[in-house]
Amino acid sequence: MDTRRLLRTFATALGTAGVLVSGCSSGGSAPSASATGSAAAEELEPYYAQKLRWRDCGAEGFQCTTMKAPLDYGKPGGGDVKLAVSRKKATGPGKRIGSLLVNPGGPGGSAVGYLQGYAAIGYPAPVRARYDMVAVDPRGVARSEPVECLTGKEMDAYTQVDQTPDDKGEAERLNQAFKKFAEGCEKRSGAILPHVSTVETARDMDILRSLLGDEKLHYVGASYGTFLGATYADLFPARVGRLVLDGAMDPSLPAVEINRDQTAGFETAFQSFAADCVKQSDCPLGATSTADAATALKKLFADLDAEPVATGETRRLGEPLATTGVIAAMYDEAAWPQLREAIAGAKRGDGSGLLALADSYYEREPSGKYANLMFANAAVNCLDLAPAFSGPEEVEKALPAFEKASPVFGRGFAWAALNCDAWPVEPTGAPHRTVAEGAAPIVVVGTTRDPATPYKWAKALAAQLSSGVLLTYEGDGHTAYGRGSDCIDTAINRYLLDGTPPKNGKKCA
């Protein structure tokens, strides 16, 4: 797969001139009393009045800066968080529209990395011509005071813990692994852990909007980035410009339903992969039916659970990493040939292919260092919603429903949803309908066989938003914009360039 496509695909899971420029934005607006309360608006004024000092990033055409936001919006004078921002200015021709913020999702994906590695060079040229392409790493992510939890060696061990326990002893070892992870986050990042919620990040985006000189926020968010964009719209409906929410989440769902829906989503994606695989001459899962392919994959997982295979390095490929490798390839059908080869290799005793896919998913470097994607992912998710389960007993009761949703992945997904039970910070968010009353039209994009953000979520979010417009991609993979559908790209480009949304309910192949 193309490196930029890998960056775009895996960042959405679970997602950027050598002259020093200084100055302040003009034309942006400070927070309104209705949005923040009059006292809070006054306390936030210094943040909206700060000056951004842009500098060369080391990457041609990009500039970088750092902005400040309050660590705690409830106590704006109680300390700051520093957020990394990058931009590539509009190239022309055509009149500049403003800034276009992008976020690849996660939560935990680096928006700056996504901007510099894909969006600012891979988005359609007419869009890049008329927008300054901008990204800010959310608080706790990548370059913005990242949450840290485990060392590389500790993370290696964590990713190899059996997530389909066969007895109470294995279940307790998994539970202890979740506790050790949470304790590591508290030890290394305790100060910021209570302040990485989606609501706080959305408020940070409004400060940046103003500092960039924009009256309205123009934004493209993928996967979790849709939850972030919808949250912004709900907080600041009058500030909504052109918002594209691609691979939408449904904010009204509790954690257990989100996890169960995703389980079904990955089953749908696997069925699509299997149907294609059995038609190929090199399919390692047989050449008869999708049911037989599922049986063959489950057998491979069971074999690897019993006896991990070599990978060419000190780590061996057991069931946990193999499952992650398969899941990683479900995000993009372009990875299916690579997945077939990796599964065939594992069946021969060579686990290097599935390990490489798993490492891409976890953002693990060859050196053994991990990006903070998984640390930030847990920190945000566990703060935004109450845990899906409280203890292994609740997981056991839920197993039949998860296994019904996916005979292949259900058991592992159910146990993985236990991770927030040991979290050291109480959740501050709750499921809620997101309406954004009075906002300009918001384009919500759903892919019918999306594994990570099931299509029904896009339909639900578009229906909740007072100005939601549903755009459907009938296809495979995670998210739709820039994936090869001229119909999707044309509809979104037109909306971004002249403000005309597609007809509600429009479908593209």
C-alpha cells in the first residue's frame, strides 16, 4: 500500500517557506456569552487574544506554531496546555475561502501528521488552492503534551496479552493488564488525564478558529473526527461553516453499544473480504464459501493461541497480534492482497506479515517505540463515556451478544471493551443527542460496509443534527472522501468550494 494511504487509513481507526512569520489574526471572533457564559468568556479572552508565531516546519511549504488553551476550562486561570498547530497556505488560483481544519480521528491520531503526510498534499487541488490547510494535534495527542502510559517493552507485552481468555486465570491476567495500563497512564500523565475530553478539544478548536482569523469553522473530520466536529457544532452552532463528517459516529450511544456495533461492522467487513478472497487463486482461507473462510480464520487464531509462530524477530505471532493484523486490513480494501499473503505466511509458520499489519495499527516503529495513539485513544474514550463493562463477570454475560454480532471477532471485542473499567479518572461525558440547532448545513458521510464506524451511525447522526445532510458511499473500507469515488469527491468538493451541500440522501457507488 502507498505510505500516504496507510497514514490516512490507520490514523482514522480505532483517523499536514522558510520565513519566520509572526503576527496576530484579524477577523476572528471571541467566545460569546451564550456559548460559554459571560464570566467564562471574559476569563478566556487572553487565549483568544494571543498571537501565533509561525515558523518553518522543516517540511517544504509548511509552517508550524504553538497555541495555548486552558488546561481546565472550568478554571481558565489554573494553567495552560500547549497545542501544536501546522498549516500549508492556500496555493491559488482562486480567491482564498479561509482555513480548513482537518482531523483524522482515533481518538489519538496526529492531525499534524495527517496534514503533512496526506491532507495538504493529497486533498483535491482545487480545495488546497483556496484553503489554508490547517491541523492541530488535540490535547494529549502526538505533539500536544501527549499522554504516555507504557514503555516500548511494556507495550510489546501488553499487545500480546490474550484477549480471548479461555478460563478465569486468563481473564484475570487480561484484567490485570488493563489495570497496569491505566496505572501507567496515571503515573506518567496524571495531570492531563482529566482534561483530554472531546468537549475540551472542541473548545480548543474554537480558539484556533479565531486566531486564524475565521468567523466560521470549515472542517473535515474522519471517524472520531466526526464526533469532534459534531461536538463543536453543538457548542458553537453559529460558528459552523462548511463541516464534512466522514465515517460518522453516533454520540447518542453508550460505550457497550458502540463496541457491539463496531463488532458487527468488522464482521461485515470480513464477510466482504472473505467473499473476495474465495474468488482469488491465492486465497489462504479456502475457495468455497465465506462461512468456510471464517472457519479457517478462526482455526488459524486457535492454532496461534496454542502455539505462536516465528516472525523474524524476538516477538512471536500469537492470536492477539494476528487478530490485530487482520483487523488493520479491514480498514481499506487495498490491503486485502497484503492480508491474503500475510495469512498464508502465518499458516506456513511465518508471522512477519500479520505482525507488520499489527505494528501499523499500533503505530509501532521498527525501533520498538510506539506513538502515543493507543494511550490517547484510551484516555479520551474513557473520559468521554462510562465504561462498557464493570468487571469480567459483565463481559461474560455479554459474550453471546458480541459473538452473535461477529463469530470471528466478537469474543475479543467484548473483552477489549473492559479496558476503561480500571481507568483512574471518572468520565465527564455521557451519551447524548447532538442537534446543533441553527447551524449551517453539515454533510455527514457514511460508507455502507465501513468496519469501524458502521453505516447506521452516519444515518443516526445526520438525523440528529438539525441541518444534517446524509451522503452515502455504497462500498467497502473506512471513510469515503478521497478513496476513489468521483461521485463522493465531487459532492464534497462542491460543498467545500461553493457551500452547496449535496441533496440529502444522495448515494454514490
